[in-house]
Amino acid sequence: MAGNITTTASPITSSLSKLQSLNGLFSIYKKQGPTSADVLNALKEALLKEAGVQNPNPRKRKKQSLKMGHGGTLDSAASGVLVVGVGNGTKMLSTMLTGSKKYVAVGELGKATDTLDATGSVILEKDFGHITRLDIEEQLKAFTGDIMQVPPLYSALKKDGQRLSILLKKGHKVEAKPARPVTVYNLTLQEFKPPFFTLDIECGGGFYVRSLVDDLGKALSSCAHVKDLIRTKQGQFCLEEHALHEEQWTLEHILQSLQPCSEGDQEVDHPKPPRADS
């Protein structure tokens, strides 16, 4: 899931000097529920409070003294690695996140939802009793390599400057985006306990796990949706080794895990890569 890059900033105070000197990348753990932007704001609020800022407002964009952004947005229902850029590290997000990403996804056969995951409403139910483990493994071959994929309607992709998911929630009619090329480096079935199946996925930028599971359900003459999704790796950042949990959102822990950017990275504004999402 290379990503949509969001940046926010906070007012200048003298106690922010250490935070202001940070330039680089690190990763945090995003739990299920909040959006990636919500998690970033909670991180900023924790750091600002630690720095002694009274009543910090992490959403305030004026006076960008603490510049922080995230790349590779995770859906609200998903959890796992979220890479964060701080200072001039925000300019590195686009180049550092174009590498492969890894996910563990649990799909549920027999039910399709409008969002393609468990947060949506069930719009179709079909029999899945005919599906075997071998059937799934055979179909997965067709979804490996360079493939064409239609992004979900409920996504952060935009139309006329607004996210498709927001337009849908407002009752607007939204047409599906055209299929686009994506790459799946590795795709394996780890477990099959009907109606649930667990996939290990390694993919490139612009790939949607929800679309994969929906397409797989159709290929199996049934339907399916994502029940649970965890991103275990993004770029060089692994969930177990690198992601800071909420109790570790302190300057000390960030200093220990920060991957600093070089002068060249700090001076160049890189173009945004294609968005990937879950």
C-alpha cells in the first residue's frame, strides 16, 4: 500500500527545539479503528505534550515548525506498519515507500460487502461449500505477477478533488475507476478453515488487498470480503522489529529508531508515487 502523503504542523515553541531538529523516517503501529491521519495527529499530540506544549492542536497547519507526514495509508479497519516522515524526512516518503509491502489478510467466503471489507453492508451471499484449498491455491496463480486491478469504490482515490469514499457516503453516484497495472510479488494461502482463509501477500505500489479478495471470491464462483488485514512490512520497516507502539511514542524512542535522511534527500522534492491502499 506506496502512499498518499499527509503533512501537518504545529506552532513554534522553544521547547520544540529537539523535535524540530529531527529529519528522517521511522514507523509506528496503527491499530484498528482510527484513520491513518488520526493516528498521525495522536502521535504529534503525544510528542507536543512531552515537549511541554499546552493544549496542542496537531491538526493546525499554520507555522510549520514540526513537519510530520505519513505515507502508505492504511484503511481504518486495517492495522500494522505506518511509516512516518519528520522534518525533511517527509520529502523521503515518496521514494522510500515505492518498494514492496507485505500483508496478512483474512478473507471470508460467501459474503460480499459494499466496501469489500467487514466495515460495509452485506450486498450478496453465495454458497461456498464447493471450494477446496486446492481451488484457492490454483486461482491465486492468476493473481500473481503483473496484473490489472480495479480499485475499490470505497477508497481514498479522488474525483474532482474529493475522495470516492466521502462522495459515496454523501449519496453521490460514483463510477468505478478503470483497471490499472499492479504487481504481486508473492501470494500464498496460509490457512483455510471455511468460510475463512488467510493469505500472505507481497505487493508493489497501488495494490488493493480488498480488490484482490473480492476478485478471488468471484473467480471461485462465490464471493468474499476482507475480514481482517495487517500490514507487516512497508519499505524496509517491519512490524515486529521497527514499529513503535503507542506507549513508545516518545522523543527517546524515535531518536533510537529514526533513519536520518542525507543532505541530498533533504534538498530534493520528489514526485508522489502511485497510491496504494488496503
